[in-house]
Amino acid sequence: MNMNDMRSVERIVNSHAAKIAAQNVQVHYGASQAIRDVSIDILDRTVTAFIGPSGCGKSTFLRCLNRMNDTIPTCRIEGLIRLDGEDIYDRRVDPVTLRAKVGMVFQKPNPFPKSIYDNVAYGPRIHGLVQGKAELDEVVEQSLRKAALWNEVKDRLSAPGTGLSGGQQQRLCIARAVATGPEVLLMDEPCSALDPIATAQVEELIDELRANFSVVIVTHSMQQAARVSQKTAFFHLGNLVEYGDTAQIFTTPQDSRTESYITGRIG
Amino acid sequence: MPVHILCLILLAIGLAGYFLGRRRALQVAGGNAKLLHSLPAYHGWHVALMATVPALLLLALWLIVQPIYLENRVTGHLPPEMAATPADVSLAMSDIRRLAAGLETAVDAGVLTEEEVRDPAADPAALAATLKPLGVALGTTPTPQVLAAAREYRTTAARLSVARAAAVLAVALIGLIAALRMARVDLWARNRVERAVLGLLILASSVAILTTIGIVWSMLSESLRFFQHYPMADFFFGLTWSPNFKGGSELGFLPLLWGTMYITVIALAVAVPLGLYAAIYLAEYADPRLRAWIKPMIEVIAGIPTVVYGLFALITVGPFLRDYFAQPLGLGNSGSSVLNAGIVIGILNVPFISSLADDIINAVPQSLRDGSLGLGATRSETIRKVVLPAALPGIMGAVLMAASRAIGETMIVVMGAGAAAKLSLNPLEAMTTMTVKIVGQLTGDTDFAAPETLVAFALGMTLFAITLALNVLAVWIVRKYREQYE
Amino acid sequence: MTDLAANAPAGGRASRSLLVPSARMRRRNSAERRFRSYGLIAIVVSLLSLAVMLSTIFRDGASSFWQARLEFPVTLDAAVLDPKGNADPAEMAKQTTVTYGKLLDQSFAAILAAGGIDASGLTDKEIGAMVSKAAPAQIRDRVLADPSLLGQTITVDVLAAGRIDGYLKGRVTRETAARDRNVSPAQLDLADRLVGAGLLAERWNWDFITGPDASDTRPESAGLGVALIGSVYMMLLVLVMCVPVGVAASIYLEEFAPKNGWTDLIEVNIANLAAVPSIVFGILGLAVFINFLQLPQSSSLVGALVISLMTLPTIIIATRSAVRAVPPSVRDAALGIGASKMQAVFHHVLPLAMPGILTGTILGLATALGETAPLLLIGMVAFVTNYPDAPPEGFLDPATALPVQVYNWASRSDPAFIERSNGAIIVLLVFLLAMNVSAILLRRKFERRW
């Protein structure tokens, strides 16, 4: 057990249980090490923010949580990551099943070049979550409502998803992820390509999603982390420097590096 | 004087001009090269270009105009009945040229003297007999008029050749001297040379346009001649193809179009699945080391000349299809067949489709794949439901280009499809295509006055139009597709 | 957005273990494996077709580099070959190959008798037919070149007839011979005995590569020489005509062309010409170079002109990408110290782009070397047995080309020509391989990352 790990154990003060538990995770890209010895518990029904300067490994670590890094041939991962107590890198685990449980929303909105309806229906269809058109319609509507997009698009569900505005596209991607019925939702800088109004909408949405999901959000905006998250983890040069309640991290950081970053001296 | 000797002399003049120009420039600068606006070498180039370029242009022009002038002049000697139609003239002209060349050979070989050739009283039959052992085969004994015309042709050609050499060399020398006289300290030789070079560059890039004009002109003019002999509607809508050089041919285009299209469809049915799945595997599944081996190996297929595939169709695939499919199924016993040519063209087009599709699939943004994988889709679901629909327009473009190549393919169909024009559904039967008939009608003995020969130009024109249209459409679709992701 | 809290997540929340795949997941995974295997199958099928084609060609064609030859002494009877007895070449030339053929037949029969080789049941004509019809001319040429051989007994090394060669190579069997007018099973028996006596053997056959083509009845002496010279001439001419024009056009379009209608027209033309079927260029060559400009049919000059026009777009496309790959900083550096645009291009950009241009040129020439269809239309398919003269006059002589020779032989009826057709492909492929390998090596050597 290293120091980070001991500290994080002390800080589990939230009433919710740990959804994802990572222990001593190391990630290498070829010869270079991107993540060093990270251990963290991510809680259920909580928004956790990963912050840190660019290149600190926060996105890399996020992508480890649903094995998206498997698609990069040179990437090698060591350590233990458990979802509800099951090792997600176990040989018996199918990354596809895992990703159905741990959904992901990306930095740039990436709607498929299909209709809005088909975008949202994509997940339920491939996972066979629904039977019949009526049930699918219901899931699509519910997901779009959860993503706060229903009122804007209900009259043009067959229009292409790529025709929406940037903020709408990102909410469509969130609706698409929600429709699959995930237990954890990973968001990789979901607002970096959006204007302030769209950002506000998505942030409001993230707060509401907390009721049903465990949300992990990577952001380079400290204000955003402060606004939407309950727990914050600060990454620096591939290390998890500090992890704790958001309020505590932003007011009384324990580590001098965290303080430097929050006060704008490194970044 | 032969053209190549003339060219060598021009080259020598140019070389001399370069050195003279350099010396002259240094001379006017009093030996101090720093006084010159341009380096002495540019003065040298200036003189060399002034000496050779106008002379070469004159030579090129002369080479194009001389045959036309000669023909006009010589046909004046022909009796009206031999020059009634353009076809008659071209027939008579080829006799005249052959005879004139024969006379030239005879004089060179010392069989005939210059006087004997010029003798107006010479007997054409005796002359033909003299020429025969020299390998000059004349179809029939030339008439006195043809003989006279051939004499005229020969002497005029000889005179023109001397005049050509004189004119070209004169222009070269005038250029040389004028350029030398222009040499001054403040002559902007570099700028003048660079302008000339730029002109040459523009000329070179215009060759592409000249080629297109040449293609369109050559095929259009001969096609129009064909349509004077043969009604256009009968050609484009005729259901029978039975050329007969004795006359009474039926030259219906539809059986050829049917054969071409049938083969193209089979070729695409082979090439598209193979090429597309290969591209998907290489782009989405293969690890980079495997890809580095497999991709060049597939490209090898495209690097092998089509005549090799033709032989493969002729001696391997064709007999195989005949022995194991056509005969057991009672569908014919021909080694040549639509299926044979189609399959082999299909294989040839696999690398074409796979490399185009590979590019197109790689152009689909990774973010779409991540989006799909991030939702828990398998790779194949991602490819089938996200990547391929996104790449569809581009792939359609690639398929159209492959279709255009299959339609224009010649050697494989010449050797593997057969020569009988048929409208049949049986893929194991021999059928024929536009390209086969172009080769058939234009090789061997051809008579450029007969519709049976000229029809090849109409076929060529149609082929050109079809392939061009398909390509323009394909390029347009692919461009639209690329813009979507830029 | 108050309806959120009221809704359970879509799809239900019954959390399943990750470690136990569902039935649906198993189905999806097998679909995945199937899909993946289609890709592999496509690659395997394509490469297998290639492998089958190449192995058929090598299996059927490799033997054309070996040829059955007979070696036996012949007495050159001066009384027959030089009746006047003055060794005057002009007089001796009056003796035709028929005379030499008879002499050869007599000598051959004598050897059989002397060696005790049983030739019973065969007529003299049949025994004579074991020797190629090309042999008398071969002996005659040798004697005319060196009249001092008259009266001597020389050992000749002549081709065996095509069917005998086929028998030694396994193409002709006793069953096929029984149905063949040109050979009988008894002749094959004699061939066996000749092999046993060491008179008949398969030997390396340079004549296949260097000799001229032969008529339908003499496949054994048909060679690639004329076609090789024709192809070499054409490639030389293409190199001289096409490359300078292609490079000049590329430089203009990449470096100097203003953005206007004329430039667009050129661009569109180049793109479209690259996709025009090759046979159309053949029609162009026939109409423009032969019918209009009156250049000689079947000549390598016309062939090269047609191939040049065809190859031009390929060369231009390759050269342009090589020129484009030279970074603008190189041009800026040259212009910055007062070089003219033209000097910047010719002194700096062009030398740097040279390896790329060379690679593209070699690959373009490799394609050009294999081109067949347009050459058929300009008469290069003609039966040519005379070597073209040395350049430049030779460029106007009738010639054929390697790929055309492949087609020409393939369309003859005697199966011996199929062997030669495959053999010609092997020669063609060796050339293509050499060109491609040199292009790859060149690229490796000069590869540069900016």
C-alpha cells in the first residue's frame, strides 16, 4: 500500500459505496509511462472530477475504466481495477459487456451520421435491451428527456444528428450513452468544444444524472469541477496527487502541487 | 535530310550558341562578369534557346503540314474517278505512298537508277516486277496515273526535305546571330531565359489537353464518317452484330453493351466483396506488422500486366469452369465465357477496390468509432453500423471507378470472353464486349473506308464517353464525401 | 428537468456479473468472429488466386528456357554445297535450305546406323522430322559465314522438333502422339533411344531469350529477341519523351501555375486521362500517328508515343506529390537570399524531389512495360522475325513488344506456344520485379522525413 492509497481510504466519508476501485494502476504507451501507481475509489451516485494540467494522464486513466485503451495497440496496463468487486481486466471479461455498463461521452461531440432517433436507439438495439418498436420509442424519449434535449428535437427525430448545434450534439451523445443503461458514465472534457450556454446546460444535466449514475468527468476547468463534482482528484505528471471532497480540495489542499495548480502557478 | 540528323545539328548549334553567348557576354563586359546584369551562363542559355527553340517549332510545324500538302498536291494527278470520295483518296494515297517508298528502296539498293525511275515511258508492270524481290509488295499493278502520282510524290517529298533542312537551319542561324548581337551589359538575360523556360513548362503541361483533344478529335471525326455509312439509330439500338466486309453488315451495339455490362457486373460481384472485406480487415483488424506485409502483397495483384491475367483466363480459369461447371451442368462447352472474364477481371480489381476503400475507411473519424465502442458495441457492429454507412458514398465512388476500369479492360476479355456477340443470360457462354470488337475490327487487314472498320471508332467513342462519365461521377462523389469530414 | 428523479434508468438496473457472458453476448461475439473471418477469407482468396496464377505460369513456363537439342556430326559435302568448287559466297548462297536439309537428314540417318540405334518402322522422312525445320537454315548460315568449313565434318548442335521437345517435357505422350499428325509413337520410341545414346537432351536455351519469333510450324525455335529489343526501344523512347514533359508539367502546375481556368482545365484533363481505358490511347495512336502523321506502323516510335501519352498522367501525379513533399521553407530560404523563383525551383526544390520523381518514373515505366492493348491497334502484333536496326533508324522498324509477344503466342494453336507464352511472362515479370525492387530500394535509400 502506498501513501495515496492510505489517504484515500481515510477520506471515504461519503454515504455511498465504492463503485469502482482502482489499485496501483500503471499505464505505459510503448516505452513511456503515462500513469504511475494510481489508486482511487470512485463512489456510486456521485460526480467525481479529474483535474490537472494537460498531459497529466487524467484522460488516459479515465479510458482505463472502460477499457477504451484496449483499442490502442501500444498501450499496456498493470494493476487492479474492480467494478462492483469484479476485476475488469480479468481474462473472462468481455470489454464489450464492460462498456455497456460503463458508458462514455467524449471531448468532441461525435454523433453518428444517422438520424437523431437512430443515434439514441443504437445502444438499446445492439445490446438487445428492448423488444418492439413501442418500447424502443419509450427508451429513446426517456433518454432524450434525461439529456434535456427532448423538447428541442421531438419534432425532428428523423433529422440527421450531425445537423444539430454543438451543444445539442453533445447532449445527444449523452442521451445516446444514457439509453444503453450504464451504471457509470465517463465524460472526457464533455464541454471543451461547447460555448458557455451549452456548457451550462450540460453541467446542469450532469448534476441531474448523479441521481442514477456514478459520473466521472475529466475537465481542465477548475470552476467546472467545483460546480459539478462532489469528489475531486488532482493528477500531475501521471500521478494521482490528491483525492478528496471537492470543497476540501479547493479550499484546503493538502499537497503543495495541488495548491500551485489551483492558484494558477502550474498548468 | 532525315529528321534526326537535323535535330542533332540543331543540338550542336545550340551547344555552340551557349559557349559563344557566354564568351560574347564576357567580351561586352570587358572580362568583368560583375558588370553584367545576368550571369554569363544565362547569356549562353539565351543564345542557345534563341537558336534552337524557333527552329524546333518550325520543324514540328513542318512535319505536321508536309503530309497534308503532299496529299493535296499529289491527288491533283489522280483521275476524278479515283478521287471521288475521301475514302477513295485515302486508298489511292496509300498505294501511292507504298509505290513511292518502293521506288526509293529500289534506288537505294541500286536496282533502279534515278533516270529509270523518272522515265515517264516506263511500264508499270515491269516496274512492279522489279520492285517485288526487294520486298515491296504492290497489291495490283499500278495504273500510269498512280505511277505518275508516286513519282510526283517522291520528287516533291525529296525537294521538301531539302527545303525543310534549309529553312530550319536558316532560322536557327538567324536566331543565333540575332541573340549574339543582343548581348549587352544590361541585357536581362536571366529574365528572358526564365520566361522562355516558363513557356516550355506551360507547353509541357498543355500536352494533357492536346491528348484529350487528340482523343476526341480522332474518334469523333472517324465516328462521323461511320455514321455517314451507317445509320446512328441502327448502331445504338441494333440487336445484331454481324460484320461482313463484303457488305450488308449489321453493326448493332446492344449485344456488345450487354456482354460488357454482364462481365462488369460479374467482375464487381467478385471484386467488391473481396476488396471491401480485405480493406476492412486491413484497416480495422490487422496489426500493423501484418498490414505492412499483406498490403503490398495485395498491391502486387495490380502490378501484374493484364495480358498475364488474360493468359490465366485462357488456359487455367476458362478450362476449369468449362470442365467443372459448364459441361456437368449442361450449360455449354466453351472455354471462353462471361463468367471466366468476369472472375479474372474481378481478381485484378481487388487491390484497386481494397486500397481505395482502405483510404476511405481510414478517413472516417476515429471519434465515431470511439463513440460506438464506448457504448459497448463490438468492432464488427461498429464497422457495419457506423463506419460503413459513414463511408458509403466514398465506397460507391470506388465501385464506380472499378466499374469503369472493368468496362475498359481489354486483354482479359480478348483472351477470355470470346468473340461471338450474343444476347444471352447464360454466364458460361462466350460473349463479347466493346473492347474486344475494337481490337477485332482494327487489327489485321483494315480498310479505313469500310463501315466495318470505322465502327471501331464509334465503339471507342462510346467507351470513352461511358468511362469518362463514370469517373467524373465517381470523383465528384468521393470529393463530396471527403469534404464532409474536413 | 424534474422528471429525471422519477425515472429509473433505461434498460433496468439488474446488474449482471461481468465475468459471466450472457447468451446474447455469446451470439454477438460469434458474429464478431464470423465478420472478422470474412476479412481474412477475402485476403486469403485474393492472395491465393495470385499464387495459383503465378505458380501456373512458372510451372508451365519455366521449361521454355530449356530445349531439346540433338548433337551429331555432319559431313559438309563440298560437292553438294559448292558445286562450282570456288567457295564464292554468292555462288554458295544459291544452295537453299532444302539442300542442307537433305544433307542433315542423311547425316542423322548415318549416325543412327553407326550407333546401332534401332529406327525400324520409321520412314526416312519420319526420321528426318525428328530434327527441327529450323536446323537446315542454322547450318547454312554457319557455312556461309565460314566457307572454310566446306568438306569438313563438324559436330552440329541443332534443335529437335517441337513435338520431341514436348515429349521430353511431358507435354506430348504416346496417347496424344497417336492422334497427332505431326508425330507418331514410334518417333517417341526413337527419341527415348536417342536420349539413351546421349544424342538428344534438354539443354539451356539462350535462343529463347535472344532469338527471333518463328512461324506456327516451328515453335521450338521461337524466341523473344525481337520483342525484347522492341520493348527496350520503347522504354528508352518513353523515358526520353515522357519524363521531361511530365516533370516540366508537374513543376509548372505545382510551382508556377496561377489559379485560373486554364490551370483547372489542365488539372481536370490529367485526372481524366489517368482513367481513360488504355485501348482508347491505341485508337488515338492509330488515327493520329499512323493515319494522320504517316508514321510507320508497328514501329517502336509509334508504340512509345502512345505509351508515353498513357504514362504521362501517372508520371505527373507521382512527380507532383514528390515536389509537394519538399517543404516551403526550402523555397523561402532560396528566395530570401535573392534567388529567382525559377532558380529556387531548379536549384533547390527539384534536386530534393528527385528521388521521389525517380521512384515514380520507374513505377510508371513498369506499368508501361506491361501495356498490351494499345499496341495491338498500332500493328505491333505483326509477325516480325527481323531484328530492328540500331537506333535511331531502328525506332522506325517494325517491332513487337514483350507483352504483345505473350498475347501473340497465346493465340496460336500449337500448345508448345503456350509454354513459350508462359516463358515470355516469366521474362516480363523478372523485368517488372527488377524495376519495382529498384524503386523500393531507391525510396528506402533516399527516404526523408521533413
